[in-house]
Amino acid sequence: MTAGPKPSTDRVLEMVQHTLTAAVSIVVAIAVVVAFIKVVRADDSPSAIPTTIPQLSIPPTTEGDGGVTPTITAPEVTTTTGVPARCERTEPEAGRGNMVLRVFMSCGSSDAPNATTYVFREVEQSDALLTNTMHQLVAGASAEEIADGFSTLWSSDTANVIGSVQLADGATIVQFNRFDALAGIDEEPTKSFFLADILASLFQYERVASVELRIGSDCDEFWQMVGESGCRVVTRADWEAMLEEWSSR
């Protein structure tokens, strides 16, 4: 039996070259796929997602503020148009057993409040968010905050004016102890800035649907103090209308 012709050396080399080329192509393709998967996983990881301002942690419910834990509406961005850089604050990381609250104060120069500037307060972990927020507000601004342009009528002299804060079914009642009249509190624009600090600090919590402010147990007395007559319960819609009116000044 006669054997067939053997393939030439050139033919063998050509076959080997094609095989190696295909193998290299497969290896390159695998490397590209692996790299793509790593990029996708990195983009999906929480550490790679850019954030603006961290959400405040919400402690459990309590009877202190009406038995309902309010949620917090954080601003979408940390930079506000027209607000000086020194008025921006970075939320600190709460120490063990503590929590961080936002307290609204005006900052910079403006003829009317915009309720977009605030400072942070680190306090002991507690269920009474509204009560703690109001206590921090009436304590006033720190020396550093004042140097940076923050201003408020509240000060260390008014640190103990909060009698109680109650929240029930969205209705919030803040009872102030009697205190000496603050300068210009019944005149514009001081009155608007004064009210804005209070209302912005309370309405940041979504569960707050309305706010009633009292001196002792008397709502009328509070509004007389700011130059108005009759008790006024401020709803969230009222608050939004106030912000719109101030922005048009």
C-alpha cells in the first residue's frame, strides 16, 4: 500500500501560526471581558457613588415628640446659589452614641431669608429629634459660625427658653418659656428671619405637617410678640408660600 504525500514543512508552520493567532485572540477577549466586569462592579459599589450631603440617621420612635419618628428631607446639593462658601458646612461624623442634627440660620447678606443655610450640631443619641433641634436652635450661633457670617436672634441668653415640643399626627406644638423681647422681633425683615430659623428647622422633618408656636400655653401671645394678632398655625403649605414670597423680594 502506497502512503499519501506528507504535508510540507511550510504547511505545518502555517497551521501552527493560525492556531497560535486564534489562541492569542481568545486570551485578549477574555482579558477585555474581565476588565469590563471589574469596571462595572466598581461603578456599582457604594463607595464609588458620589454623594452630596449624607442623610441624617433616624433613631427609633419615641413618646418624646409625639410617638412618631419624623424623616428628614436633605437638600439635593450642598452648594446654594448666592451663598458664600464660608456659609457651607460639612456634616461631621457622629461619635459613638451621638447623632448629628441640622439647625437652620441665615448666613451671608440678604434682604430676606432663604432657609437654605444651616449648621450641624452633634448631640447625644436620642429619639426626641424635634426637641433636640429646637434646643440647639435657641442656644444661638457659635463664635466660629458668627465669624463665618451666620446670624440669629437666639443666643446663650435664650438657651433655656424651650418648654416642650410635641408632635402628634403631624401637628407640632412648640411651647416657649417666657423670655425678654428680642430686638426688632416685631419688625421686618427681622421678624421674617426669626420665624424662618424656627420653621425651617422644624419643617425639615417630613412628618411635620403644621407648627403651632406658643409662649407658655398661649399661641396668641407668641404672635403678638412678633407684631401680629391672633393665633396662627403654620401648615407646610403656608411655609412653602412664605418661602416663595421671600424669594420674590
